[in-house]
Amino acid sequence: MNSLNAKLPALKSPAGKVLRVAAFAALASSCLASSARCFEWSDLNPFSEKKYEMKIDPDVPADRLYNEGLIRIEKKDYETAAKNFASLQKQYPFSQWARKSLMMEVYAHYLNGSYTDTTAAAERYSTLYPNAPDLPYVNYLAGMSLIGTMADVHRDQDRSAKAIKYFQTIIDKYPKSEYVTDARFRVQVARDQLAGYEMNVGRYYLQRHDYIAAVSRFREVLFKYQNTREAEEALERLTESYLALGVVNEAETAAAVLGHNFPDSEWYKEAVSRLKSDGYAPSEHQDSWISKAFKKVGLS
């Protein structure tokens, strides 16, 4: 036997015990005579210190960890700063330092440009500290991280929708917050982006002469985003689409509502021109969904 891993026979008799001890002795002698690492009895102990070495990190005061995070932020090492604040939370999970450090972790992720980490940390903060005075600020950072990474209107607008959620939370729950005014502006920006996406898809269908699909997208703009800058074009495109489908009442209504709400719009002039070329004129039909949709929000 020249291997420490060789299997020994299961010997239960007194003679067997003697043979087993002798076998171990032979293995040890073989080890000493070779260049292999010598056999150690601790190798047989599954709870030896070599296998389960206990490492206890020295306690670092909470204020020191917090200040180290602040220093990292000053040095623009935002990733390390976030790790420092996360470490503080693990070491002092039930302290006020944990709450402050989680808020600073949100801030560090925001400065680092990571919207995923920012929103994840913000969600943890909202869950752990639902009554904290800093919640408006945390929601604002989460919303800003998403606004700053919104895709253009040709791509999916998932981040725009999520940004609205955070800013709307500030508006609804913290109306006296210093962030409310800017939150309202950011909601409008994100809604414009969502409306722009719907318009872009609608134009695509219109170019392909898929008028029913186009109407569906422009209709979405009027129902959800008629306070955005895209509403004017949506009404003109509805005039164009309905004329192509031969649905004259809706085409006339779209142009009439457009003129009533945006009389100086270039899109209104375009809608009137389209109707006249086919022998029609703007006229609001009260049974039209377009007329009802605008009256619902008091725009007509």
C-alpha cells in the first residue's frame, strides 16, 4: 500500500485491531521514506482546525465604516463606497447606522450610473423603513436613475414607466416634499417618452397601410397621454387613418377636436387639408369615441 487513500479491511476482532494499527504504522513509514507529504492524524479528523479554520473579522466602528464610504464618494470611487455602506449594514443591521448607510448606498449606486442597483437598494429602503423621513429623497434618486437611462422612442420604454412610478409616489405620498415640483416635471418627461413610443409604432403601421393597427396606437395616445406633446399629431394621424378606412365621421371628429384644442397647430392645418382634398370638413360628432375621450378629461 502506497496511498493514504487505500481502503483498509473492516476488521472487528482483537487481532483485526492489531492488524489495523500495524497497517497505519506501515503507511506512516512509507510516507517518511517517500517524497510524499507525511501522514498526520489530524487528516482523519473532520473537525480539525485545518479543515474548519475560524476567521473572525475585527469589529470596525460603525462611524468609521460610514466615513470611509463618504471618503470613497469624495474620491468618486462610487462602487467601493456602495460596498462600504453595504458592509456597515451587515455588521450593524439593527442600528440607525444601517438606515443611513442604506440611503447612502442608494446614492452611491446612483452616482455610479447603475439604475438596477439604485432601484434595488431603494426598494429595500422602502421595505425596511416605510416611515423614514428620507423616503422622498430615496424615491427621487431611484426615479432619476431611470430617467437618465431612458431609451429613445424607437425602443422599449420599460424604464420610463418605472420612473413614473417613483416620481408619482413622491407626488401622491409626499405632496409637501421639496422634490414634488421636479417630480411633476419628470413625470411629464417620462409620459412624453411613452407617448412618443406609441406614436412611433403607429407611424410604422400607417406607412404599411395597416390602418386598424395604426388607429389602435394613436387611440392609446389619446386615452393615456393626451396631455403630452404627441396628442396633436395623434389626432391628425387619426384623421389620416380614418379617411383611408372610409370612416368619415371619425376622421372629421379627429380634425374638429384637434382644431378646438390646438387651433394654431400645424397638424390641424394638415388635417383640414386632408379632409378638403376628399370633399370633407372638420365636424365633431358627439357619438365619436374621440369626442368622448377628450370630454372625459375636460379638454374639449
